[in-house]
Amino acid sequence: MLNLMVKLQNMFRNEKGQGMVEYGLIIGLVAIIAISALTFLGPKVAGVFNAISSALPSP
């Protein structure tokens, strides 16, 4: 019984996966910020590209 308790305590103290979870949360946050920025800035960027393409001479 003592052996089982020691194994459970060691399992809860194990912090090897903590770094990967933190990296996953950071990547998720960056993805959300990038998607929201593209959603808000998308029409403006499309307008700039349309203005550039209309200003270029057609072949």
C-alpha cells in the first residue's frame, strides 16, 4: 500500500509535461491573435493589393 502511495505522489510531482502544455497554450494564444488580426485587417490589405494591381499597366 505504501508503494502505491509513493508512486501516486511521484506521478503528481512529475513536471516533465508542464513545459509542453505551456508551449501549447502560447501557440494557441498566438494563433488566436493572428486570426483576429487578419480578420480585422483583411479588407484593408485586400484594398491595398487591389489599388496596386489597378495601378500597374496591363500587358
